[in-house]
Amino acid sequence: MTTVQVVAHRGSSDAHPDNSWMAFEAARAEGAEAIECDVQRTRDGVLVIRHDLAIIGNRLVAECAAAEVETADSGLVRLADLLAWAQRVGIGLLLELKDPACAIAVGDMVVMSPWRERTIVAGFHGPALAEVKARASQIRTSLMMGTVVAPEDLVRLAVAYGADGVHPCWEHRSPHPHRLLDANAIAKLRQARLAITLWHEERESELRALVALRPDAICTNTPAVLRHIVDGHPTATAEGLAAGC
């Protein structure tokens, strides 16, 4: 059995600029099994790793050429380079579609990558995930959900969009968001054969409570803290992101 997977939210982003090579390298050193990051596409079709949609004044990344974006953000990472690096160092990727319009382009790049088995395409926009699946059924997808809903509704939506997993993003929905899920909810998601990735969390007490729920993976800005908790938790077992989130 493997342990709950440590997913570094935009890398080790508590101590380093998010979605940067420094954050990604640090996450690997701190024991993360996967990195969550945000993908957008520039006007000239380059897929880049960046969270904020705006880059130059009020202009969007999608309205700028890649050279303009890289001038404004000197540490910008390209998806093609990230896939190659992830394969080289052996770390999984959870790619959030920041802009649903780039879904097909992301899917096409992932399916052509030797690292596709360790790469998951995720997002809040269900139809975009469905597009990815329709084009390449072998790509694993995870439906992100910001609204707190019953596990039955998570299952229904995931099935409707052909997702392989669910990723509730409920970190701001309660002072103690771990209480929004329980063992029964986790069991229902597992019965539907959905992999479960939980929201990003940095508070140690909340991380311990999330680990006790036994999801497949947990996102965090502080992967070293979660790594320590997971390694010391005797019952925190799961199938794991590497096996299919």
C-alpha cells in the first residue's frame, strides 16, 4: 500500500514564487510526489505555466505573444519544458486548465508526452475536461469543484464529464474545511471509482485531519510539512496519484 500523495500546490509555493522552477525543484526536494500548476496559452499558441490571467496591465496572457509574456515574467515556465523536467526527475503533474480555451492544446501535448501516465489534466470547467477526454480517452482528468456539494452530486458531475477523479477546492468554505467531508463521503466517491484529491491546506491540524480521511492526494503550499505528517501516519493509505488520480 502507498501513502496519501503529497501534491505541491504550484510547487513549494509558501517559500518560493508560485509556478516557478524554484518552487518546483524545492517541492521535489521536500518529498512531493506531484506538482499542481496552472496552464494558459499565449496568443501565438505557446502553453505556459501561470496562475494570473492578466500579465501586462489589463492585457491577458491569451492576448499576448509568448515573447511578451516572458519579458514581463522572466521566470515563466513553458509546459513542454515542465513535462520534460517532470519525466527526468520522476515527479507527477496535475495540470489545471486556467483557461478552458486551451484544453485541447493541453490534451494534445500531454497525449504526445512519454510522461502522460503520470500527468493529470484538471479544471473547474467540466465541458473542457470532457473535450480532452473525447479527443484522447487515455488522458486522466480530475474535476475541480469550488462549491460544497454532496458526494452524490460530485459523482454525478464527474460521470457526466467523464472525469477519472474529483478535486474539491473547499479550503475557504469553512474555518475547519475537513469537516465538510467524512468517511461516508469518501467511501461513496471510492465506490464510484473516482480518485480523490483534496484542496490545498497549510495548517498542520487541518492537514492531519485531511490525512485521516484517507484521500488519494492532498494539495499543499508546504509539501515538507505534509510529507512529515503522511510519513508518520500509520493508517493514511491510498491508491495514490501515481497510480491514477
